[in-house]
Amino acid sequence: MRVLLAQPRGFCAGVVRAIDIVNRSLEKFGPPVYVRHEIVHNRHVVETLERKGAVFVENLEEIPDGAVTIFSAHGVAQSIIDEAKGRGLPVLDATCPLVTKVHIQGKRYVARGRTLILIGHAGHPEVEGTIGQVGGPVHLVSTIEDVVRLDIPNDAPVAYVTQTTLSVDDTRGVIASLQARFSDLQGPDVADICYATQHRQSGVRQLCDMVELLLVVGSQNSSNSNRLREIGVERGIPSYLIADGSVLDPAWLEGVKTVGLTAGASAPEELVLDVIEALRRHGPVEVEEMDGVRETLEFRLPRELREPADEALVTDR
């Protein structure tokens, strides 16, 4: 069996930064440290950090007074920040800088008197955080049909921002629908879909032209991982989202000679290797890594956790 590895795959700079924040906090302050929501959407990562002494909670009420508190990579509403400040909790913010960029853009549009539309998925923590950061009404849309149903005059001054982990193709269609409906519209095209999401989606499209089966390593609640699987389905390739090699179904491999393998932005490389080992249990495997973008971007850690060498890292590119 030939296994083609997508490039890039796995951890992005925002995820690396978020996990580093938890690890360095544990080293500097000692366990426990408390993290509001899963630091990233991957159970393997979360369980590894739990074993080191990280405690994951959904509400600040679960955090003892004075305990080190970390906000997840997805971002939080301003009300959460205010609540933590009111309690005097020592907070380290692991929000991805690209998510923070969306918050800033949304605030600017609202401050200029524009009605804000957020393209995203209801209930996702990034969406909830963005809505809670903007400081004004936000209209959430996920589909072209949602745009049609918006109760906003067609000539109203409107702006939009997007969740960072969406499908580029789907978002482009929603933006086109917004442009067709509203005469006074501002927004960033697909620029708010982060570089890592776009790179991984491009890699999967390339992969789908060469394989008979697509395996995406990632958690079921990972938005960007689900988008990768959906691209395979749209291309007519049997595509599965798997947490690790233990859930590989031998029936998927019947008659398959070429498998495409990638990983969402919150899935560590060790899980990709675990899937390869699971494939090897069903016969000889030849692994080949495809050409693709080599990501070198790094995001700066919070000042409280930086080592001297970190000062040279950039925060945006």
C-alpha cells in the first residue's frame, strides 16, 4: 500500500503557541493550572496536559481564587475577561493571534457604525468568543440560505468577518452572496481564514487527485479537521476523520492501493505516525511525503513566559 502524506499537516503556529503556554505555565508556576475550555480541540493533547497537571473547565466558577488561568486558543468573550479580572485571577491568554485579528476587525467595523455579519458555525467556541468581543449586535450566517434570510436592509452599511477554520470554498460562496445582496459591504474576502487552514485545505485537494482513500487525523469537535474530510467527500473520495490508529476500520482498505493521510491543525504528528503503524498491520506500506508549503511562522508567547531567545519571534506575517 502506498501512503501519501499531505504537506503541510498537523500543528499550526497558533496551536503550538497555545500548548507551549500550558506547558511553560506548569513548569514556571507548578500544577495545577486551570484552562478554560479545551486548549485545542484534540483529546490526545488535552489528556497529555491533564497528566501533567492542567485542569480543563468550562466556567470560571470552577477555578479557585488566585489560581493560574489560561484562555484557550479559540478566544473568549469580553465578559469572561472582565469576570477573570474582577476576581483577580492571574490570566495567560492563549488566543491565537489570527483569532484576535478577527476580533479587532469586528470591533473596528462596529465602531464605524456598520452592521456586523460573522460567517461561522453556531456554538463553536471561536464564534462565541468573537460575538462576545465585538461590543455590538452580530448576525451569524453559515450558508447562502442564511444570507437570504438576514433581516437587514439591502442598502444598510454592512461588514463581515469570518471564523478562521472554515472551508475556503464554502466561505467564498457566502461572501459572494453577501456581495450580491448588499450595496454597501466591507470585508476581507477569505483573508480571515487563517493561513494554516488554507494551506491544509490546498494540500488535501492536491492529495485527492492521487488517492483512493482519505484519512484525516483529528478530533470530531475540530472544525478545521472536519473541513478537510468534507473536501475529500466533495471530491468523491471515501474520507474518514479518525482520532488515531486504533479506530482504523480494515473494511476501508479493501481494494485500496493508495491512501492519502493528513491531520488537522490541532492533531500532533505522533498520531499520524500511529495511523501509519495501524496501516502497516494490514500489509506492507510505502510512505511518501508530498511537496507543499513549509510553514515557518511562530507566534510570540505572553511576556510572563518568554525566555530571552523568544524575543526575536514575530507575532504576525
